Amino acid sequence: MFFKSSKINEFRLWGLLLTLIGMGLMILGTAGIILWGQSGKVFAAIFMVIGMISMLGSVGIYFWAGMLSTSAVILQCPECHRTTKMLGKTDRCMFCKTILTLDPALATDTGEDSTSDGDGDGRGTGQDDALPLKS
Ligand SMILES: [Zn+2]
């Protein structure tokens, strides 16, 4: 994780970056024709191809992120109490960036009683309870 954000947000960020890079390269390629005329066309073609690959890559990332988000766990963040999505066993909250885990063995702050959800019936709320993982 490079940007200290949740995995879904990071996928979106990479998708956006690749789209911008692709568009930038295609604009640069077109500028080559204006600057160097005939000889700039080869330059333009190369940049167009790289730009297209970058744009296709971003589409792939968006598609992949969409597929992943269908398997994401939706839960309420124990830190900021907002609804967030988690990918895998460990992910960051989309809003407060707290590292959350579904694995009790990894959790360092389990609250006063990790087996109870506080309503006293001991059955849980039926929701996956995420626990803050303090690094
Ligand atoms: Zn949060």
C-alpha cells in the first residue's frame, strides 16, 4: 500500500493515474506533429500506442477493482463509525485510514470483550466485527 488508503481507493487512484498518463502521452505525441511536422509523426505514433496501452490498463484496473469490490466485506468502522468496505483480511478504513482486520489473532485492540457486541445477548449482530489494528 503506497498511499496509506484502503485498497479499493488505491485501485481507483491507480486507474485515474493511468488514464491521466495515457491522455498526457497522447497529447505529447500530437504536439510532436505540430513541432516537427513529418518527422514528428513517428514520435506521435509511438506515444499514441503507449498512451492507448496505458488507457487500456486503467480500464483493466477499474474492471478488476469492480470485481474485487463485489467480494468486499461491508462493515462499520469501529473508529469513526462510518460504513466502509474491506478487501481481504486486513485493509484500511476508507475514511479514517485505520488499519482494520477480521482476524482476531492480528488485532491488538479488541476492546473490553471481543466476543460480545455490547447488547448482552452474546449472539453478535450478524455483521462481521472489525477490530482496529494499531501499528
Ligand atoms: Zn474509519
